[in-house]
Amino acid sequence: MNPEIIQLKNSEVAVYQKGQGETSILFIHGNSLNGLMFQKQFNSHLSDKFKLIALDLPGHGNSSKAANPKDTYSLYGYGEVLKDLIAELNLANYYLVGHSLGGHIILDVSEDLDEAMGGVVVFGTPPLASPADMANAFHPNSVLSLAFQEQLADDEAKKLVGEYVMGASPEEMIQALLNTDPNSRAYVGTSIGKGEIKDEVEIVKNLMKPILMIHGEEDALVNTDYINEIAIPKLWKKRVQVIANSGHSPHWEQPEEFNNLVSTFISETGNESSPT
């Protein structure tokens, strides 16, 4: 996966693209990761049916560091980057897929997107009404604090990745964490802690487009019982899709099942999500 560097309004971001389908899938990675985390989607049958796009958020991967980190390194700031990229690529029929923090970015910006968006896929992403919900949305896990710690030692990065991927610490993820602008973790954590997050519970309640929610059965971070209590009228199949033998990163741990879910979701919802 080789990136193209695209200049947006306030950011220079690395973008990966593959496939020529009429429907695009735009992938947004999690906290301190990068677009390469979707290589198992790019190197799959998905690229035969869809145009696949992934980006490195500012401060991540091959993208430049934020010129104004306080504003950019937040759900709002990342959402603005996402909207700018969608406009720059002139996407006409697309789905958004977000992992963990990437899913929260999607939820927070979904109300601002036009009819060209067909639907959303989020995983590792419990919708939050406010920061207070984090106590119930996430399992008690001391390692989670590392995701918002500015500086990470090698062993801390390995420890955090060990919670991202069940029973493993892929070197690609460790290097992604260590290469991320440390300011991004600190500012994102501060921003969320200050309540700079939309009411995502209300957003999914009123979402007009179909949504696929995926959960790794062994996710050590996210509490699926919390998600199951939220009213989500447009939830695909009326339930969260649980992938066995996977943790917080089912797209990496069980890519075949993950990819099949995404492909089927898009195929089955394409007509209902098209603009009328």
C-alpha cells in the first residue's frame, strides 16, 4: 500500500486507494494507528467489488503533523479532515468504516454528510452521550489510559497493542503507535475529557442511514452489554454483529469474516441508502 499525499484545507494527509468499484469504502483508523492497518481489507476480495480508500489522520503514519494540534487533534478536528477529504475526492456513493476512535469520528460527523453517504460501519466504538459514559462503555482496564498518554515507551506501546489485538502484539501496530505525533493522544484525551464530543447515543438513535456495528467477542476494552442497551433503529439485522476469536481489532484478527460482513452489509443496503 503506497500512499498519495493530498493537500486539504488545513492538513496534508496520506491516502491509500485500490479498486475501481462504483461504491467507495473509506476506512478511518483508530487511535495512534494508521491507514496500513486496513491492509487485510485492501488485499482481499473487497477491492474486486469496491473502491477502497484509507487515510492516515494528521499526526499519524505518512501524514504531516498538525499545524494547530489543539484544534486538529480532537473529534471535531478529525471530522473536519474527513469532510475535506470526502469533498476533495468528490465521493459520490460511499460507505464509512471506522475502527475505535475512527468510529467515533464517523458518528460525530455523520450528521454533516450529504446523501451520497450510503451507511456506516463502526467497530470497537461504543456510542457515548458524554464522557461520563466511558465508565460503562468500557471495561475497567488500566491499559486504556495509555491510549491518551503523550509519550509511550516501547514496552508501553507493546502493552497497549496487546489490548488492541487479542493475544498478540503485531510489530506494525507497535511501530504505528511509536511513530504517531505524541501530541495527538494528549490533545484527543483532553478534548474528550472536557466534553468536546457530540451526543453519539442521540446520533445513532436518529441516524437515517443504515449502520453495521461489529464487536470482537473477546474485546478487552469495549463493553458490548452497554451497546446492546442503546436504541439504534437503523442497526443492520437489529443486532450487533459479534465476531468470535477476536478482540478490539476484528478487521485484523478475523479479516475474512469481517470483510464478508462489510461486503454483505453494503450489498444489502445499497438500494435503501441511495438518494431518492
